[in-house]
Amino acid sequence: MSNLPEPPELPEPIPIPVRPDVVSYPSTPPRTRLDLPPAGPGSAASVLMRVGARLIDVVLLWIAPAVILLAPFVPDPTDKDATIDFATVDSWRIVIMVMTFPVVDAVMTTLTGRSPGKFLLGLRVVRYVDGRLAAPYQVVLRTAVVAIPFVAPLVLPSTIGQFVNLLSLVVLISIAIDPVGRGFQDKAGGTIVLRTR
């Protein structure tokens, strides 16, 4: 028939390991904190831990980029009347400074379930219905709810921006009064924040 040589045998594909869930999760979505472990892995993150993680994120993802990007515009420290004239700051610097937080937060939470602050404090964002990593659209929704109160004062007129900034208090209060500890951003995204350690 044909004088063509037999094709070489291909090696067996290497199986890609499925990452096991770090936290245990009930078979049905929890309705109260009692449906979750009282402490340790799989328990609901406290308000204090979540606020701490958010503060770490703000320092790492907003204040650090702001210092780096605005350093060339800092006036002479010996001049007591000098201030930064934001009209002279390149607009791209402001855009990068404002967008670093939501973009890094969304990308890291989509890929790992954690922002830098959540990683340091042992927290993870998971889907409320089954405890698996949140889908990208869920992460974008929850990140938008968190970022809008911080970004609004920078881009909106001052009165409207300050009003929108007050919405961040609503987010914090909603975490405290929800029976499972889900904030407004978690409800919008269909997620819950659990402890991993």
C-alpha cells in the first residue's frame, strides 16, 4: 500500500491537577453564620478582617501608586505654601492611579479568589451558591460596588462625589447586619468571603 512510515506514538498527556477547594462549604448556601464553621477555615470572615484586608488593598493599590506617580510633582518641602497643582499632572497618571485598585483587585480575585489584603489575612472570595471560585462577571460586579464610592469623588463634582462616598458606609453596615456576613458587594456579585485559615 503506502510506503509512509507510521507516525510516532505521542506521549500520554500530563493531567492538569484540579485545585482542591481550600475551604469546606455546605451543600446548600448558608442562611446564617451557624451554617458555617464557627472559626477557622470555611468560617465567615468578620467585619474587622474584611476592613483590614480592604485597608491593606488601599495602601498597596492606591496610595503606593499615587506616591510613585505623583512624586515628580511634589513641591519643595521647604516651601510651606507649596501644594500639588493637579492641573499640571498628566491625565494618564491620574487614570493609572485611580484604575490600579479595581483592575488588580478584579484580576487577582478572578484568578485566585483573593486580593492582596485578603491573601495576607487569609480570606477568600467564593461563589455563594457552591463555594467555588467566583466567575469573572461576579468579581467585576463586586469590585465595581466597592470601587465606585472611592472613584466617584475623584471624577464627579464634589457634592455628588461626597454623597457617593457615603455609600461605602452602606457597604460596611450591610456586612455587619447580614446574617451570614455578606456585604452589599457580595450580594450584588453572588459571593461570600470566607476564612482560609
